[in-house]
Amino acid sequence: MIRPFAAALLLPAAAIAVPSPVIAQARSISASDKAQGAQANPQLLAEFGGRYNGPQAAYVEQVGKRVAVQSGLSNAQGDFTVALLNSPVENAFAIPGGYIYVTRQLLALMNSEAELASVMGHEVGHVAARHSAGRQRTSSIGSVLAGVVGAVAGNSTFGRLASAGARNVAQLYTLKYGRDQEYAADALGVRYIAAAGYNPYAASDMLEQLGAASSLTARVSGQDANAVPGWASTHPNSRERVIRARQLAQQTGRPASPVVQDTVFLRRLDGLVYDDDPSRGVIDDQTFRHPVMRLRFTAPTGYRLANGSNAVTVVGSGGQAQFKAAAATSDLPAFITQQFRTLGANTAPVAQTGRANGIEYAWSTIRANANGQAVDASLVAYRFPTATYFWTIITPAGRGIAPFNSLIASVAPISAAEAGEIRGKRLRIVTIKAGDTIDSVSRRMAYDDFQRDRFLTLNGLEANARLSPGMLVKIVTAG
């Protein structure tokens, strides 16, 4: 999700000069802003899994509104809509019209209410400074496929989407900010949380925490952290930002206070759903399983899976693929032809058929062009009793579906018993007892790999930290 900042706060505050950012005066929420926000809000909720309905939602709303009114956009808390999103991706954003969002996965990474406030303040800062005017919405892989197919078919509307989305495999709405915009939003965010009564140093703490999470994500996935959909992909980060945020806190005139664990905040997190919502399918290592669809598949080694609200994305060095559902059909070749037509292609080769794990499937590939480079665009569809499941795949020209052969062959039904065994994960707050160590507690993390690293990152602890009796820590458990 972000990059490491292990030594960032070891430097003196004067190490980097912090110029006063050029920030536009916040404009009150206009009728046009409200209309645009109200139109986008349902789409964003759907893209990010909808509202999370756990007890933490009301708390996040309370904190978000407390910070938002410091922005100058409105003095009335009722003019802001704050949503905790049911998403396994660490992300946060705000849009014009007074809408603020944070995902439950990012909430789980936080260790204090002030850190939560700092994220909210930063995102509202982007809106107050009108940074959205320079942002572009990128596309899902479905739009990418539409773009490359459209380029071949001569459809200019689809063709324009290709350059916008070809390098982004996230199924989420992702909006990119530049360095200067990040600095400006950091300055505003620190100002807002200080005015709201929070510790302004929490902003630098949160950035450092995000950096540690990014480093872990990169190591776990074996990929560059920026390739992971989430906060880092939309908010360029750097070591200097951590230092700058600390200097901004110093400029408020408030001294850095000793670190005291926010036990009230941590207890509020107990029971929060973590990683995938089991009702929407779960990813374990390289395998995706869905209890309602009653199916599973396994991504090739080295490829990364991302579970979205309406699709699963698989990406790696050989290409990218997206798995979706459609109404049941008995004619898979006709279904593939229709899908290509929907995406802008007038013709496609006759689909070939096959069978895997007792399931009939069909596939077809066309040559397309994306950003001046030839690619293969493929569709693979499976006939299940109650639905048609299909892959849309983009690979280098001449490769067809070959890089994803093992993935395609791995799609299989699961029994009702197997579906009933699919369990998600939850965040639990536990109290350290005498004799507990980082190693002993981290072994309780519901993962087969990186248990110690995950525990340290989740709790914002250094590798040589000592656990003391009575201390609260977060662990991730099954169920």
C-alpha cells in the first residue's frame, strides 16, 4: 500500500525546510457540488463494497464530521456524509459535496482516534483545495478491454479509455494526486485536526504506519507496492512527507507529547471484519473461493488477486484478467460473441470449447491495440447451473490465453459442505499477559506466512519492541 519510512522520524525537524503551500481558499459546498456528490455517492459505495454496518460505522462518522467542519466548506456537520466502507483495500478519499470515505481495512491499520482524524482531514483537504479539478478517474479492466477492443473496432469512445486504464488493474475508482497536492492536503489536514482538538503529530505517525504497511504488502505480494490498489496508488508517498508532516505539527505550537496508547480507540475496533468479507468470497494465498457462487480458482504463482465488489482481478507479468458473473446460458460461443460486440468488436473468431473439473467452457481471442502496442484480448466463459462466469483477459500479442492456462483450468465447483467452511477474518483486541512476546502473540495471527511482520505492522511496533502486561494489541483471527 505505501513505502517504508523506517528512519524518517530520526532526522531533526529542521532537516527539510517546509515552505508554506499555495492553497486555494476553501469554497462553501455549492448546489452543484451537492448534486455531483449525490450522483457519484451510490456508484462509489457500490465499487467499494457498500457501507460497513458494524458498530464502528457511527464512530467513524462522528470523527469525520468533527474534522470536516474545520475545513471551511461548511460549519454544519449535517452537510457532510461520512461512510465506513466494507472494503478489504486500505483506502480513503473525499469528493465534492461533503462526502468522505474510509475503508474498514484502513481503519484496522490505525492505532488512535487522532490517526483516524488525520486521514479524514487530509482527504477533506484535497476537496477544500479543489484538487479534484486536476484528477482523472481510471478504468476497471473491463473498461480497459473495451478500450483495446474499441481501438481495433474503430470506436473512438472506447479507444480513449485504453490509455487511461491500461496500466491500472484495480477494480476500484482510483484518483491520482501529485506531490504538491499531497503537501497541500497534508498542511490542511494538520491544521484541521489541531483545530478539532486532536494531536497534530498523528498525521506523521499515520504516514509512517502507511509506509510500513506498504513495505509489507510489497514483500507479501512479491510486487512493487505501487501496483497494489489502495491508498498508495492514489496518494504518492515519500520519506520527506513524513518529516514534513511532523514539521507542520511543530508549527502549530503544540509540543510532541509522550506516546500513550489509545485504549478506547483500540477497543472500538474489536470484531471488525478484516480482509475479505466471506459473503463475497475470500482469497487464501493464491486461491479464491466463493460460498454463494459455489466455485473456486487458483491464480498462477507470482500473480496477485484482488477481490472487488463485482469482480475478481488477477494480475502478473504475463497479463491481467478479470472474473465476473452473468446470467446463465446454454450457448457459450454465442455468449462470447455478444460480449465482444458489447465491448465494441464487430467480429471475433469462432469460440473453441473445452472442459475442466466437470464444467464446460469456451474461449476466443482477438488481436487489439492499446497505447500503440498490439495485445491479445480474450474471453473465457463457463457454464454453471445457475450462472455464466467469465474471464476477460489481456496479454501480450501472440500469447492469447497461454499465461492463464492454469488459472482457466482451475475453475471448479465446490460442494455445499465446502462452501459452509469458508470463513473470513476478524480483528480482535487482546490484552498482553506476563510472559507474552511478539513471537508468541504473532503466532495467533490467522495467516500461514509473515505472521510476525503482519503483527508488527498492524500494531505499529518496531521489531525490537517489548510487550508489557496490560498492553492492548490487535491480532487477526479466523471467523
